[in-house]
Amino acid sequence: MHFSATALACALAVGAPMWSATVEAQSNSRVANAPLRVTGFDVEQVDRLEPGAELNFTVWGTAGATVLLQIDGSRRTVRLDEVQPGRYQGSYVIGRSDRIGQDSRVHANLRRNNRVTTALLGEALQVGWPVPGDTALAPEIESVAVAREAGRGRAEALRYTVRGTPGGHASVLLQGSESRNVVLDEVRRGEYVGTYVLPQRSWVDTQQPLVAQLRIGDRTVRSSVPNAYAGVNLTSRRAEAACYDCATVQAINQVTVDGEGRVLGTVAGGVLGAVVGSQFGKGDGRTAAGVAGAVGGALLGREIQKRHNERTQYEVVVRMHDGQQRTVVYAEPPNFRVGDRVRINGDMLELQR
């Protein structure tokens, strides 16, 4: 059987929309059938749970879904908005009729089409409170590990592994440019794994211990691992960003202060000028002279006392890595120069070698 070029072109033209529709349907089917995941669940803890207190929640997970929160003791559910693909945020203001307390848990339901996955908040709502259920018998965490995951191009990814009691819900707490819980999946019996991709310009504080949590029902256990990132080869750019207390010297100013710690040459003249100007404005020169003499004498006495106690100090102005400026005061000439890289240690500076 033979086909002419015209007939073949017509057949392709007719079949093209059908083929395109088939490809699009297959693509949509893959998206619809992709597994739903909640990869992170956080709350900004409040100092006190009371009417008017605002609870701010963030959930990370599958994009294009609907996320609803249920807080034990609250009168309504909380709907989170997808502010970025896969990042959902929302808040709940505690009302007088709510009964939210120390044992209140928060469940997040992430739903897309007819499928839903659920996650449980792994921290308390109020600062200083234990996670609900911590008082029960706890499961066991055998090991916690972190490694850099390859194959992400320019993006840096950290792969976390927790091994312990099977059948639970595991997570790790990241601290750095933002603090968040990363939810891990149980890939094998008792082995929980999860990957966190560092967003651009973000960093992880590798000096802080890595905290892992494992929950089974009402039972929860935590493990804090110091120096967990010691063997992780992050780039130098991340290492510099992680130095949140590093700074650069911008200026070194020598100033003279009085006995009260104020810079000299501003207070006495300002007060005396204000008094004299006020009295001359009323047209009575003798009164002005008398008042000026009395006030001036009192201020002069104070100024003599202050100048007797005056001292020289040195103000070192530094710029932090986030752009903010801070000033550190020294009684003696500091051993720094403009442009030096330093690190803030309490109320002192340390030169970086």
C-alpha cells in the first residue's frame, strides 16, 4: 500500500492534536500520582499561650496542594496559603473559648485531589514546654548521620539518616539562616532518611549540635549529636556564611567622655544657651544675666567635676556579615586596623587568623 505525501501530511495533521493530548494527559497523570510528602513542619513558639497570642505555622511539602491544620483544643481548623511552591504558611490567633494547652498537638493534613498525607508537629507551642507525649516511655535512636548528597549541580543538599526503633516518625532540626524541622521517611525497617536542599544564600550553622527526634504514638525521644557536620564538605561560601558572629572593621574612633560616659562638649552649652535666649527674649537683660550666672555657675561646677573624671575611649565600628553595624568600646587602643576580619566574642573582638 502506498501513501502520497499529501495524504501522509493530512494524517499527521489530524493525529498531532490527539498525540499532544495523550502526552499532556500522561504528564498530568504522573503529577497527580506523585507521592504526597510533608518534608517540614514548624511553629514560631510563643512566650505564653493565652487569648490574643498568635501562632505562626510553616509546612513544607508537595506543591499545589491544600494544607489544613488541626490544633487540639482549638475551635476551628487553620488553612495555610502556598506562598512559594511547596511552602505553606498561616497563623492562628488564640481566642477566649479555645482550650489550647501544654498537651495540645497539631496535625497537618496535606491534600491534593483525593489523596492526603498527615504530619504531626514535633515541637511544643510554648517556649520551654516539652513536646506532648515526652513523659511516656520513649523509643530508641541508635545513630544519627549527615552527609553531602552529590548530583545536585550548584545546589548543596544534605542527606540525613536516623536509625532506631522502626515504625515511627523521625525528623531533624536544622539551625542556621532559618530553623526548621526536616521530616525523614522510613526507607527500610528502622532506617529514616531525608534530604534537605539548601536554598540560595542560605546556610546551616554547623557549630550547633544536630538534634534528631523519633516519635512512635505518644512516645518521643531526642538525640543531640555535637560535631555532626565535622566530616561534611560544604563549600567555603557556606562556611563563611555560617560565621554569624564574623565582621569587618569599618572604623576606629578615639573619643573623650565625661564621668557619666557621654561625649563632652554638648550638654552645658546647649542648656545655658537655651536659658539665656529665653530670658533675653523677654527683654530683661539684668534678669537674663542673673539667671545665666546662676545656671552657668551650677553647670560650670558640674562640668568641672565631669572633666575631672573624663577619659579617652576607643570605639571600634564593625560591619557584620548580614550588613548590620555594631560598635565595641575599648578603654585602651585596640590592636586592630580598618579592614581587619574579626569575630565577636561577648563584648570583645578577636582577630581572625
